[in-house]
Amino acid sequence: MRFQVPQFIEVEDKIFGPLTLKQFIFIAGGAGLSFVVYAFFNNLLISAIPIIVIMSASSALAFYRINNRPLINAVEAAFKYYFGNKLYIWKKVDKPRPVDTSSAVKDAKNYTSLGVPKIADSKLKDLAWSLDIKESIYSSKKQK
């Protein structure tokens, strides 16, 4: 049993000649609004600038695409962003910290400027002695 699977479902149907329904509505709406502007001013020279702006906006809404998506989607997203509620998850608030001088002095005694703990003199001498012994053993084996 075979079923027909619809293909090209993302392509809109051309209803009015080379225009889809949405494109036709945008162009017809722009033309209607342009006629209203002309009827209001009753002079073609005065109403020419608003008519040009209205028709260019309606043409852009009908035909211009941003990232292969219609311009109306970008306009809708812009309105939602500018006029919608915004949720701020985190805002850093600088709070003054109390300075504990006793811990700072204690840390300075325990650590050098590089952040390495100080070694007692006896431990340092023991470490140097063991390194000298190992170095002398290694060099004597190398000479043989």
C-alpha cells in the first residue's frame, strides 16, 4: 500500500500570478494605503513622498528576505524584543568587602611574593644535600 508524501511543503503556493497570498496582501495593502493618502491630500505632488515611502515599505515586506526568511519575521522579532518583557538572570552588584588585616599579615608570613610556601632552613638544607648526593652519584655513574 503506497501513500503519497507531500513534498516541498516549505514553498508557498503562487496564487496571484507570480505572487503568493502574503505578498499579494502586502502589495494590495500598500496600494490601498497609498490611495488613502492621495485622497486625503488631494494633490499628487504633496502625496508623492508618503506614497513612495509606503510602497517601498510594502515591497520590502513582500519581497525582501533576511537570512532566507521574510522581512516580516525580523520586524516581528524586533517588536517583541523592544516592547516585550526582558528577563535578566544575573546582574553583578559590587559589594564592599571588609578588609581583614590579621589574615593578610598571616598570609604574607607564610607565602613569598610568588605564592610559594616558605621552607624552613633545615628542610632547605636537607633538600640541597639530597640533590647534591644524587647529582654526585649520577655523575660518577656517567664517568664509568
